[in-house]
Amino acid sequence: MRKILVTCALPYANGSVHIGHLVEHIQADIWVRFLKLQGHDVHFLCADDTHGTPIMIESRKQGITPEKLIGDAWIEHTEDFKGFQIQFSHYSSTNSPANKELCEFFFEKIKAGGHLGSKKIDQLYCEHDKMFLPDRFVKGECPKCGAKDQYGDSCDVCAATYTPADLKSPACAICGNKPVLKQSEQLLFKVNNFKSFLENWIPQHLSRDMVAKMMEWFKEDLREWDISRNAPYFGFQIPGYTDKYFYVWVDAPMGYVSTTKEYAQQGKLKFEDYWKSEDSEVYHFIGKDITYFHALFWPALLKSADFRLPTKIHVHGMLTVNGEKMSKSKGTSLKVKTYLKHLDPMYLRYYYASKLSSGVDDIDLNLEDFSQRVNSDLIGKITNLASRGAQMLSKKMDGVMSDPDEKGFALLSSLQASAPKIAEAYEKLEFSKAISEIRFLADEANRYFDEKAPWKTLESDPAGTKQVLTTTLNVFRNLAIFLKPVLPAYTQKVEKLFNEKPYSWKDLKTTLKNHKINDYEHLATRLDPVKVQAMIEESKVTETKTTPAPLHAAAAPQETSAHCSIDDFSKIDLRIGKIVSAEAIPEADKLLKLQIDLGPLGTKQIFAGIKSAYEATSLVGRLTVVVANLAPRKMKFGMSEGMVLAAGAGGKELFILSPDSGAKPGDKVK
């Protein structure tokens, strides 16, 4: 049995949890639930990130204390996570005595180890607000690329990092006045003292795609890290200083350790087993935007105090909605509480799982695809097995399962043989592969059910009919066990249906025979697109837009043809796909029906107008290029979920695009 500690990045207490945050928390929760299902000792910890100038400013605006603000946020956040069935072992706050104690302990270790420095630096000071301005309270032009309206620490356009004093045309983000330069002594953590250690540690503890990005920092000495902030500041005061406070990025990751300490004080685990020993495993789940804090500063801090380091840092991409950044004006910057008001959380848990992999590519919540995939897969394929099988067994027969028939045993053996593959996918965070395999097994079960047609044999062969229903329900039960990490509340209903104790992974080996089931109760309803639209409408926030000054008549633009901008083109997700099956559609002159493996994105069904140029059988096994993020389109012959790229004059002179050797399904086309 493995001893495992899992954390998520701490939600900031200055705002609500939104569906972008849920990508990470659902990803970690699924992984934790899978590990527990396998029988491991797993602790899932998190906390609110509660310090910093934004908290102080927002509390002033509301006329309340910072403590009141973060207390209210903690209640809201924990309710939101509970609503989405994210089950933390302990959820704390960085504004805790345990965290303060640890920050002070680490500070003394930094000093004792010779890793603390100080220097007087020029900082921007707002004479109107009587305060030194932290990074995020200065806006101006990027000193590298000239982009306007950028914060004082990094540029969203070119990704350059700098100090607020480097900004061109700086302005106070609070009052808008121009700040002045004023000298201030700041305390610095000498990260470069750990350069050699970090250079060796990072490649072993991050995914390959993130390692390449992180190693760019080592082309020169690592910059000293400013770990102090001037008063006024909401946070922990640094021992020995009257006007200095720990920068929020000191006490935020420290929350992983202090939350463990609090949990240990409840008698749930031994603190030393996880932060002072290598016999356990510690994993951080974070977004790619905060990787450098977690892969540079945080390991160096832990090393300075002789604490153990993370086993691995799992990094995920960002969320887009309908191919674009979340937008308040479009209603796609959805708060969790708004989602829960309209939709069941299992829909989004399932959809995220069908998209998530171990990579750092952004994932897209396409709302049309969201409705279609949930209704087609979760309701139409998986839940349908229970609905048809259990209701027939309970209402038309005596509600007692018998034995599977011969073909049923073969089907169940095939399903149980898939368990190691699905377990490996879960373990490696390749959730989309696990869901793809589960969906394939559900298709096989529905094919079996339809071929056997038990509704036709109910009177003529009741014993044979019961065998078919027994097979179908056993298959559904196993699918539910496979899905338990993703759909915990749904699986609880399944456990009740079969009158069983909470499932573990070992229960996959059991086939129910001569077993009485309970009356069927509704497991899930179809996702109503009308509710999705109502949720979006409720979330829309009208943004104030400035009207540009009218152009002088002489400067009026001439009429031109429409162009595709580079921004438009960058939205197209081109992927390598492997054609795993192809069949001609007799009723269509041009279309072939293709099943294309896109690696971590799963298998997609695509109707391609290439029938005039290719025999269907000649395409199986070939690699091609696919537009992977095209919105699904309902056609006469079914749902098409993408586009195969082809070129040529048409007819027989039409050629699908094929990559050179070395490409594999799911690879991005650059």
C-alpha cells in the first residue's frame, strides 16, 4: 500500500471559484479517488490563499476586515468544491497559526544557511495612496515589447518578466496616478545558491514538455527572489522587522505543509512521514502559469530547510470555452455556483475527464460538444444499459439475475481484461484514454444487447432473456466501477441498485449471479441544451466599451476582401490522427465514415468527402491530419466530430494529407 499526499494550487480568497479552476481540482480528485479505489492510503489537501495587497484593497472597498473577507471566501469555496464532489481530506487557510509558524521557521533556516540577502532598491510609490505598489498594483507598457496595460511583474503578450520600476508609463492600478520612485530595503532569497541542485532536480520531477521551458532559466544565473513586502500589507510580519511582511508567494506554497501539519494534529497522519521522509509520495497539481514558482522557488525553499521535495509536479493547461478565453461579456467565465444552479456536476466531471491527459495543452469546453458527448456517451450508451436491463428484469421478471450466456461470458472476460489498460491510463493521468476505452466497451455491450433483443424473447425464452439481462447488468456494473473516480455520486446510485457495499477496484473480478437487484431508480437525465444556454445568459456581464473616435474622411479604409488573421488561424487545432476504421456509406456519393484515433484526445468519428478517391479499406492504419477542435456537426448519417484535411483538383485527384514518418496519433501539427 502506497502512502500518498496530493495537493492542488490554492484558490485565491479574493474571488469565486470558476470552471477554469475546476480543471485542476477535478483532475486531482479523479486521480485521488482512483488511487483510493486501488486500496492506497491517500490524503488530499488544499487551502485558501489569503494574503496580499488585493485582499487588503478589496476589504477596504467592501468596508469589512480582511479576516471577514477571507472567512466568507472560505465558506463559499468549500461549498463549491463539495457541490462538485471534490473530496478534500482537509481544506485550510494560509492565514493560520500553523502557517505563520512554518514561515518563521523557514525564514530562520534561510538566514542560518546563508541564503538571505538584502539591498536597497528603487520601488514605485503612490503618493496619493501612501504606499509602495506591489507588482499587480502597477500597470503600464511592457519594457520588452511595448504592449500596453500590462501588470508590473510580467507581460501577458510576450511573457517577459521584470520589476514594476521597469514598466514604461507606469500608473497606480488603484487611483491611476503616476507613482514616483522611492528607495526601500527588501529581503532577498538567494535562489541561485540552489542552481546546480535545481538543474538536476527539475528534469526528474516535471513532464518533458515543461522541462524544456524551465531549463531556459538556467542559461544565466537565477535572479534573487524578493520575499518581502512593505507595510501596509495583509499577511505575516517578518520577525525582526516592523514594516516588512512575507510576500504572498512565500506563505502560499507553505500552505501545503501547514495544512498537512493541521491534519496531522487531528491524528489523521504523521507529519514527518510526508515532509521529512522519502518513504511516502507527495504530488502537486498546478496550472502551467505558475510552474516557475513551484519548480524553482518552492523546491529551493524546501531544500533550504531540509524538508523533502515533491515526488512530481503535475502541470495542466488552461481552459478555453468554445475555442476562446473565458469571457464575462459572453457568459463563459462561469462561476461554480452558477453552474450548479443549472446543471448536474457529473456532466462536467465526465466531460473534463474525456478531455484530460498528462500533457499541458489547453483543453476546450465546446458547449455544443459538451451536450452531445454527455447525452451520447454517458446517457445514451452507458446509463442506457442499466435503464433497459434493470427495468426489464424488475418490471417484467422477478428482479433476480441468473447466469450470463456463453457470449455474455466472453463479453465480460473481454471487459475484465481491459481493467489493467484503464488502470494504467488513470495512473498516468491519461483520463481521456480511460474514457475512450470505457466508451468502446459500452458500445460493445449495447451491440450485444441489440443483437440479442431480449424484449422479443421475453415470453418465448424467459431463461435465455434473463441470461442476456444478467450479462448486460454485469457489464454496466463494471463500467460503473471503472467510472467511479469520475462519477462518485452516480456510482453510489449503482451500488444501491445492485444492493452492494462501496466498490473497490477488486470488485471488477466478481460477476454477479443469482443476485437480487433493487428496483431501478433514475440514474441520470439528458443534458438539456436550453439549460446550458440559460446558464450562459445568467453569467453574462456587460462590459463597458469605449467608442473609437471617427476616422477623418480622407483616412476612411477602402473596401477589401475578408482575411483570416494569424489569431484566427492559431485557434485551429491540427492533430495527427490514425484511421482505425473506414467504411463507405451506400446512400452517400462522396462520404466515407472514419474512426480516427487522436491519441490523448480519444477516438473521433468523422465523415470525409473522399469516397471518389479512396477505397475505404485502403485507409485503415494510415496517418493523416485532422482539424481536432471543429465543433461537432449533426449529419444525416450521424455526428461528425472533426475534419480530415485533403488537397487536389477533386474526384480521383484528391489526396489526404499524411505526415512524414515518426509522427504519432495526437501529435500537434506545428
